[in-house]
Amino acid sequence: MFDSKEIAKRALREAEVIAKKQKSRTRILSATGICCVCAALAVTAAIYLPTNTAAPGYVSIDDEAIPIAQPANNNTNDERENGFYLIPYIDEATMQTGTTATDLILKNPTGNGCDLAFEILLAETGETLFESQQVKPSWKIESVEFKRPLNEGEYEAVLKVKVYNPDSFDIIRIINVDFLIKCIENS
């Protein structure tokens, strides 16, 4: 990753060296201008170049995820050492016919040391309605959109939560949570 401050400092030092050697006001201004352009390019590159490009065997972080507004956890007991992970629990979800939008919010709770990925399937057919990429701890997906609309009715579904090893990014556990999807007629 680019460190724009370090690049800017380095460019300024190089400009000073050039300026001292040349001892010319015009060349000092030119060198300073070049340094400013280099610093601006470094900052632009640091901002606009992707920072979560996937390495082999690594699932990309979900772009739809946003931070969860929660107070800091001051608990010193780390339950993850005993193989426990916090996962979201869903009792039911609601949506309207003819749309793909749901009222679901999928969170990776604060305090988890692992990324989570979510998949929602219809229990009866196994059809995948939604699939996320990895979501970091303290982040959430606020707008879950299914791949297709559902007809009016109630559907048994499964939230498949994939727990990733923070070092190797391998899936270390898959947890299934059964829930109900209620699809209601538009009013």
C-alpha cells in the first residue's frame, strides 16, 4: 500500500538536494513544483487504488458492509480462544411481493476476531437467495437484496454463516440458522 506522507517527505528531500546543488531560485521552485505534483499523485493513488484486492485463497471484503455503531467492548475474556464465535440470530424476515428488498440486517458483532460471510437459502429447494463476501467484525450489511422476488407466502429459510480463520482466510466453521421469510402483498 502507498504511504503518501512518506512519498511526499521523500520527494521534498530530493527537491532540497537538487536545489542545494543548483543554488538557483528558479530551479528550487521547479524542484518544489515537481515534489508537489509527486505528492499529489501519491495521495491520489492511495485514495483511488483498491485496497482490498483478493490474494489467492482470500475472499474479498463485502463492499456493502458498513461499521456498526456500538460502544467499545472492554471485556478481557476472549471467548474466541475457546472456539466460540458471535453470530447474528434471525427469527424472521419480511419483504413485499414483487421486490427483492428485505428488512434483514446482517452483522458481524463487535468482539469477533474472525470475518463472517452470509448466505441465505430456501430450505425446501436449497436455492441461494443472497450471498455476501466477508464482513469484518463490527461491520454490517444493512440492505439485504435477494436475487429474485418471492411470491406471497411464508418460506422456511436457512442463514448459512461462514466463519473465516483470520490468519489463513480459510473457512473454519459453517453455522446454519433456520428462520422464516414472510412475503406479504404490496399495500
